[in-house]
Amino acid sequence: MSSITNAGAVRTAISLLVPKWLTARARARTGGRGRKLRIIALALLGILFWVVIIGLLYRVLEYFKNVQEIGTLVAGKLLGTLLIGFLGILLLSNVVNALSTFFLARDLDMLVGSPVDWLGFYIAKLIDTIINSSWMVVLMVAPILATYGVVFHGGPLFPLIAIGAFLPYIMLPAIIGSAVTLLLVNLFPARRTRDILSVIAVLAAGGLVVLFRVMRPERFARPEEFKNLVDFVSALQSQSPWLPSDWMQQAVMSWLTGKPDPLPFYLLWSTAAALFALGAALHWWLYPVGFTKAQESGKQFAKSGVLSRVMRTMLAPFGVRRRELVLKELRIFFRDSTQWSQLILLAVLIVVYVFNVKFLPLKADGVGHFLRNVIPFCNLLVAGFVIASVAGRFIFPGVSLEGRTWWLLRASPLDIADLLWAKFWVGTTPLLILALLIVVVTDTLLQVNDFVFAVSVFTITFLTFAIAALALCFGTIFPQFETENAAQIPTSFGGLVFMMFSVLLILAVVGSEARPVYNYLSEQAATVFGRHRDSTNDTRDLIIGFGLAGTLCVASTLVPIRIALRRLAAIERG
């Protein structure tokens, strides 16, 4: 690559980014009415999300603001906690995205072989990485900072202050992530590096969740847990003075409290500039060798291990065709490290969830028998949302993951129903085990009575089958055979529709059972306190409530399966 002036490097970067912008704009303008409806639906959901976030945060910050002496400290601590979480997300996202942007993108063969300035190339790819990795964090941080500005009266200049602190805040993890990826590619082939980064990212995300849980931020809402006021105020003070999240928090809060401090801005921008220079030098030194190594392929060996032989023996009664279809689904899942590695994060999240349930203050003074059993029943809502999220991540992409081999399946004499049922059972069986594990463990920790325990177990069982069927159905209605990244499938428009229907189903089922459960718990409470209660309609409410819930679950299982079968039969892949 040729070497020209810095101004020329900026012009080169702009010339490399303009085609991407034109492509994105053209794609947004084309696609017909269906694409426009999707954009409108997503925009409305985004606005609704912003309204909810702003509404909740506004009430919290107003409460903090009215607390004398320590209110501003608590608000700053909340902002710092959010920013350090976003910083971890940004770092992980940039490490993974930099591999695709710098080493696996389709335009690299042409760009690397052309006389493009190396610094302009680095700037363009770095900006591309920042955009791909940070857009979701931007959508999350924007309403948060806006709410802080409104509550603390930041004034008309506050948006400039927030932008001035936020830009280096998102640049730093992008530069570090790109450098880490560059070093790894020089040590391993790019295809193998992608697997390594996927596992590292999941492990780090799990560690971040555990760290956040160990910090126990909820204790700041209960100051009585601290020995004295000094300990409480000390805990609110900055604990990470060397992190960009702390610098941004100080920059924003110093302005909002009427005491502007230029030092955090200096730290943010000077650190970003220094790391940019180091990252550019590292790119100039190692990128040509790294890109050459990226053209090598990671070694893949197909081996039949002990687990495969055990599965063949277990599935033998179902016939050769069904057995091989199930084994095919398992191979597809475990060959992609971006898929199976997320089981690690899932396990961490479940442990944190159970940890939170264990420490619910249900045995505190003022918590009666009725509330102790109502909260575990409401736990069904959370468990249902967890199951829907897992189904959206692992079952919904099942059809799309067939990719370019779909034409081969359609051309073969294979019964399409066998393929669908293989995908259904391979996804539903572990999902059902997970659902029962969550409900049984949490209900045991909460010490619920036998009635609520039985209702929880049967409800989550039927809900799991229904949610799995919905995931498979919408996965066939909105297939994405051309996608290069399986992680993008659940976040597509079809994945959003599936989650909306799943949430509605969960609310409808739990809502149908709410009346009979309420009647039973009220009767138990009346017995405990020796009160009389009219139970004339309890049997009728029980039959109607549980009957409606069962009907919804059965219908939501059978109807989507039939729709999926018809849709699969109609899909043509040439």
C-alpha cells in the first residue's frame, strides 16, 4: 500500500466508506411494501422501548435527586455501573466484529491488492467496526443520557458534552478489540481464531454477568445494610478510576452538577489518540502477515466419537432415517462454535437467576403466606421468557442453518415431515429439561406448597412445547438461507415476531391460571387466619382457567407445526 499524507488518508477512508453508505441507503429504499412495514414496526417498537426506559429512569432519578447530600452520588453510581457494563459489551463485540471487518470481509481481496493508503484503510475498517459493534449500545445509552440531562437540567449544551464524552468512550474498545484480533490472527488461522474468539467472548460475557451479580447493586437501595454512613458514601465513590466508563461518568456528572471538570475529557481523548497511534502502528507492522494467514483454512476433521456411538444406539429404535436426521441436527449444532459456546453463557445466566431467586426477601417481616406463594407463581412468567429467549436463539434458526444445502434436501426423496420433527425434538428435549430444571430448583428454594409446585411444573411443560413449535413455525415463515452469521438470525424481523407471539402466549396462559391459583391461595390464607371465605365458584374458575390454559398450549403446539409443514413443502431452493 502506498504512503501519503494524513489528509489523504482521511479522504481514502471516506472513499471506502461511501459505497457502504450508498448500499445501505439503497437497500432501505428498495424491497417493496413488506420492507417498509418491517421498518415501521421496528421503529414503533424502538420508540416504545425508549419511552419505557425514559419513563422508568426518570422516576428513579427524580427520587435520587430529592435525596439530600447523597442523591447525586447515587445517580452517578448508577450511571457508572451502566457504563462499565456497556464498556464490557463493546469490548467483546469489537473483538469479534474486527475479525470479520479486517480479515473475512468480501471486499478485502480487492482492497488489499490495490494501491490504497494503509492508514486510510485502517481508519475505514476501524469506523466500520465501531458502527457494527456500537449501534445497539448507542440506542441504549441515548435515552439514558437524555433522561439524565432532563432531570438534572443539563441545558442546551449538554448534548454536545455527552457526545464529546461518548465518542472516545466507544473508540477505545474498538481500537483495543481490533488490536487483540490482529494479534490472534497472527498466531492462529482466521477461521480457527473465529472459534477461539467466540468462546472467549462467551466466557468473558459470563464473567461480566457474574461480576455484576457479585457487586450486588441492589444493596444501595437498602442503606441499612451498611454499618454507618461513611461506609455507604465510600461505596458510592469511584472504584475504577482507570476505566473509560469512570471518566465518562465524571465528565457527564460534573457538568450536570454545575462543576465542569475538563480532566475526564482530557483523559478520554488523549487516551483514545494514543491508542489510535499504537493501533495504527500495529496494523502497519502485522496486518500484511495476518491477512496472508487469514487465507489459510482451519483444519476440520470429521470423527465419530463415543458420544456419537451412544446416540446411535439410543436412537436405533426410531429407524435409520430418523436416527440420521437427529444426528445431523446435533452435528450442525456442535460444529459451529458460535452456537454451542453460547451454552456456557446460558449456564451462567441460569446460575445468576437462581442466585437472585435464592436471595429474594420472602422471609422478611411483613411478607405473608399469600405473597410467599404468589411470587413463585409469577416466577412462571420469568421462566417462560427465558425459555422463549433460548428457543429463539437455538430453535428459530434451525431451518435457516440448512443454508445452501436446502436444495439437496428438497431434491431428495426425504419426507419433509421427518426433517421438521427431527428439528422439533432435537430442540424441544433439552429445552424441556432446562425449563423443568429452572422451575423445580427455584420452587424448591422458595419452598412453595404442593399445589403451586404442580401448577408450575405442568404449565412450564406445556408452554415449552408450544414455544418450541412457535419458534420452528416462524423460522420456516421467515427463513434466511443466505446469512453468513447465525447470530444475526434470531435478531431478524422474524425473530422479533416470534418473541412477540411467545410473550403474548406466556401472558395469556399465566393470566388464565391466575384466577384459580388466587382462589386456592386465598382459601389457604383464610384457613390459616380462621376466616370465612365464599368458595362457591372456585371449581368453575378452576375448570375454566386451567382448561383455557391447556387449550392455548395445545393449539399453539399443533397449529404452528401444521403451518410449518405446509411452509416447508412450499419452500423452493434452486
